Amino acid sequence: MRIVLLGAPGSGKGTQCKSIVERYGLLHLSSGDILRKERAAGSDLGKKAQSYMDSGALVPDEIIIEMMANAIGKVPDTGFILDGFPRTVNQAAELDKSLNHSGQTIDIILNLDVNDSIILDRITGRRSCPQCGAVYHVRNLKPKNTGLCDNDGIELVQRPDDTPEVVANRLETYHEQTEPLVDYYKNKGTVFDIDANRSADEVKNEVFEMLDSLVIT
Ligand code: AMP
């Protein structure tokens, strides 16, 4: 099974991916996570991506396409779920081309639909553990001890691109450059729209119901 998960920043892509991966045994490929790891490692790729990420802009297509082609090339037969990639129509077309080359296609596209006002609240309240990547929210998903990760006790941080100014830019970037992808995929086949204004559990239940019916039939 090869899945693309579409949705604005803060629509819950990372959270849903975690649940999907646990249930269906797919590999989770998050372009944002890969970029953050490259930055933490101080690689050339990480350095090139830095200024774009910090301002809420997209990293140029050629950098991302090569990075993700490498990551997808290493995936075992069990399949994958893409999170945060593709993010432009050009990236999607390049992905299709490279999959076609090896006789593969994307099987399922899930589109998490959320209002901008909910996204702003979700992202600006988000805190994460710099060590293990666990994600919390200052009101909706508090750690047991304020400001500390439940898993390892490390001090939680706000991602530099989760501040209100940068989130506004990321949302604008999403509407301008990434939202057209929904139509790109709708023209090619089935996109499953999911109302993701609801709680993570409600969204997860609908996603599981839908994926179960596709996997079993
Ligand atoms: P995310 O964690 O998915 O919100 O990604 C964080 C940042 O990484 C984005 O705001 C972009 O600057 C960059 N990024 C992640 N994925 C892509 C992509 N597919 N194309 C371009 N830039 C990306």
C-alpha cells in the first residue's frame, strides 16, 4: 500500500501517520522530519534548507525531489505513507514519473481538511521534545510535568517555525502552492476527504474504517 497524506501544516498529518503506520506496517516518510534531521546533523542539505524552513517558505523542488527519491528508493515492499511530500504539483508529477518508472503508483490519497483558525491554535500551542520528537499541546495535550517530555524528561521546545508569524506564512504557502494538489490528484483518481477539524481519535477512526475497507476488499 502506498499512501499520500495531504493536509495543511497542523492538520494532524504526523499524528495520523503514527497510527496508520502502527496498524498497517507501512514506512512513514515525512519530508519535514528528514529535513529537521539533516539540519540537526549540520549537513549541506540541512544548511541549504534552513532559511526556507525558518521563514515558512518551501524548500526548492529540486532539493526536495532528490531527497525524497533517495528515501523512497530505500523502502521495503511493505509500502509507505508520505507526509509533507509532495507539496507542489511539480513534486507530485515528478513522484508519479519516478514511481511509474518502477511500475508503481500511489494507491490512496487522504486529504485532511481543517479550518485555518483551528490550525493556528493547534500549531502555536504545539511543543515538542528535541530528543525523541514526541509532540504535546499547551492546553489540549499537556505533558505530566509542565514543559517536560513524558518519555525522557527533556525540556520541551517550540519549533522555530511554529510561531504565529511563521505559521501565517506557512498557511499562505499551503493555500497557494500545496492546495492545488488536491485537484491534481482528484483529476487522476480517488481522493478521500476527511473532516480533520475533529479530535485526533475521531479522525483516526474514520481513517481506519476507510483503509480497512480498501485493504480487505
Ligand atoms: P513540515 O514539518 O512538513 O511542516 O515541514 C517543515 C518545513 O520543511 C516546511 O515549512 C518547508 O519549509 C519544508 N518542507 C517540508 N516538506 C517540503 C516539501 N515537500 N517541499 C518543500 N519544502 C518542504
